[in-house]
Amino acid sequence: MTQIIKEGGKTIIKTGERIDTLNAAQFEADIQPALVQGVDLEIDCTALNYMASSGLRIFQSTMRTVVRNLGGQMKLTHVNDDIYDVLKMTGFTRHLTVEKA
């Protein structure tokens, strides 16, 4: 289950355990209200154990929307080693701040 928390000037999105083809559309819909002009967005991946390519697509799309279109910032935090490796291999760590758990 996705949670959105406002903390000071930052918006934190807490992911569920999985982002896969079964729940990707719901996750994407859940985070849309947080994508506002100038948002300082942190996606907290503490609970995230598995991410399919659909999750990578959502992160890429969200990054593009937040940084290019809304003039905001985005980072991923508390990313486990396996997901970090996938993000690194696919080039996300070159364009996005990704903090390991």
C-alpha cells in the first residue's frame, strides 16, 4: 500500500513491498496527487522487495515529470541491494539520487 506523507517542505512516498505488472497502474495513480509544481519528492523504498520493469518505467516517468516539467527534485531512499543493482545497471543512478538502505 502506498502512503504519501508531507513533512516540512518535502513529500515522501512510501512504496509497498512490490511494484509489478499487477499493481503498477495503481501505484502510478496513487502517486499522481503528489506530483505538483516544485515538489521535493522522496520515494522511500524501505518496504520494497521486488520491482518489475513496470516499476522502472514508473520511476523514469515520475522523474521526468518532477524534474523536467515541474521543476522539482526527486530521490529514492532506503533501496535494498538487489533493487539498487538493477537501478545502477539500467542507468538510473547516473540521473537520480539513489540512497541504499
